[in-house]
Amino acid sequence: MGGIKVCTSYELDGEKISTWPNDTRTLSELKPVYEILPGWNEDITNCKTFEELPANAQAYVKYIEETLKTPVGLIGVGADRNQTINKGM
């Protein structure tokens, strides 16, 4: 997997905006600003614990937790309901 694009903010007319616009004309003019995080190529569908995930997948989850200032409790690693890591909180 290549890098993971994470939208971290938006620009409007070259300026970073701090509030979300409420009209569709302005929304259509927003430009997303991305941070690109390293991806991974390993198959994670059989991972049962957080520690079994590749280092870049663990770093991605930690990035989400730090950015949103909230713990991630569940991580889906596949389509089946049993393909879920309960990371705990």
C-alpha cells in the first residue's frame, strides 16, 4: 500500500480556514490539505492484537488517537465481524 492521505485542514482562496462554511458555493471551492502517512503491504486480516499489526499500521492508529485526542477502541482488519481488534481504552 502506498501512503495514506489524511486531510488535516482546508484552504479557501489560498488561506487556511478555521470554521466550516455553511453554503454550497464555498464548499465547492475548498481545497483539502493532506498529510501523507506511510502505508503497509502486509496482510492484516489475521491480526488479533494491536501488537500484531505492522509498525506503520500501529503508527496510523496512534496518529488518529493523538490528532483526535481520543482513544481508538476497535480496529477492523477485515470484512468479517470476527476480524476486529479490541484495543481497549
